[in-house]
Amino acid sequence: MNTVAAPGAEAGRGRLILVVGPSGAGKDSLIAWCRARLAGDAAVVFPRRVITRAVADGSEDHDTVSEAAYGGMVAGGAFALHWRAHGLGYGIPASIAADLVAGRNVVVNVSRAVVGTARSHFQPLSVVSVTVPAVVLAERLRSRNREAAEDITGRLARADAYDIAGPDVVALDNSGPLPAAGARLAAIIAGGPR
């Protein structure tokens, strides 16, 4: 079940930018590219996710916690958004509410399953739906050497499980060079052309 515990959930002046898409689409690479280029911009925040992955493998910018600690954080309201996927718990820090109220744009990698919850708690909001062709997705999943073959098959099957649509959605093809898609994401973050 996907839930929210969003103190100060009423919309502030900042915009929440949800970067979504199937595993292997390159969401973390895009966010890292933008974080490096926008490092001096105090109006943009890239909070670290919390994940119950046993070992931080360097593939994602996140904090690793135990299942017990994660459960306590959920119960204690530590997350603005949290969900479970692929046998892991994920959370976005509740501190994003203060950033939004302060007028900062907040960029987060979230599950497509929490888009509806985020829409109901945080406005204004933009959803950046990162896509790549299935053959590219399969190759990326295999090359990261993080999952067993059957897990990759499951992730590929889940790739089309969610239809993300709406006036707040921007499709972003990430099958070409990272700087091209990264520049487009940076423009979206800045509120520029979609």
C-alpha cells in the first residue's frame, strides 16, 4: 500500500517534480546530471531517498536503513511519501514540505504508484515520465548487475504496468545521450519549456 504522511501538505510556492518511469530508464542518472549542473541554485532541492536495500551499491543516491528502522520512520511521520516495491521500502523525507513552502522546487525519484497520492497532497506539481524503448531498458537492467534474471523479467513486465497521464505530465525520452535528456529535465525543473 502506498501512503503519505505529509506535514504541511498544503501547497507552497515551490513545485514538486516527480521523476517516474520503469527501473532502468535512467531516472537516477538524469537526476544526478541535473544535481551537478544546478548545485549552486538554492531554489532547487534534490533530497535523498531512504531505501531498505541491504547495501548501498552506488547506483542510486540514497540512505540505506533496516526494515525495522524504516517501519519506525513510517510510523513516526518521517516521510512525505513512502511506498514498497521490489521487496524494498522507499521514502521521501518529510522535510520537502518545508522546502516547498519556502519556494524551492523539489526533485524526487518516486514510484509511479504514488503519483496520485502526491497529486492530492502537493501542488503545484509536475510529473516527468522517463521512457526508453523496451530493448534499451532490458540491456540497462542486465548491465547494472543488480538483479537476478527472474527479477529483471519482473521489472520488464512492470515497465508498462502504469499509465501516467494528465496535464501535469511531461514525457522525457532518455534513450539518447544523457546530456540531451538532462538538459530537458533541467529546463523543466527551472519551469521552462516542456
